[in-house]
Amino acid sequence: MKSIVFAAAVLASGAALANDVDPNGFEKEHFQSSASRASVIADLKAAQAQGLLPQGELGVKVVLQPSAKSRAEVAAEARNSARHYGEVAEIE
């Protein structure tokens, strides 16, 4: 009898928590930045130059140039890599 009550309680609590998509209310906090992208990049580089932030793999990487490859080239490389490593990949 106790196991039935326990199972019912677990199922009821699981269903109750499943509806709570944002339990901490993060969706209510909408951040609006007053700084431009260029000023943020300048601040980042200044902090890295002063040694306040790590550089390289551990640091933030900002992409300043768009990719030189087309979407089709990247998809072809991904398919080729998936074939090479025996993975099943659905790449558009």
C-alpha cells in the first residue's frame, strides 16, 4: 500500500514540476545593453591586455570576420567527416 501511495506522489509531483518551464523567473529579466558591439570588443581587448581575462582557448572568442565558406561547403565537409568516422548525420 505504501508503494502505491509513493508511486502516485512521485507521478503527481513530476507532472507538477514538468509544467514549470522557468522556475527561477529568468524569462522576466530582459537585458537591454546600452553599449555598442564595438565598445564591448574594445573593453574585452583592454581587459585581456591588462591580464584580467584569460586569452586563447579559455577566453572569449569574438569572430570579427564572417566565414569564407558557403553553407554548402560546410555541409559537404560535415557529411564527409560523418562518413569517415562512421556516424549517421542528417545535414542539410
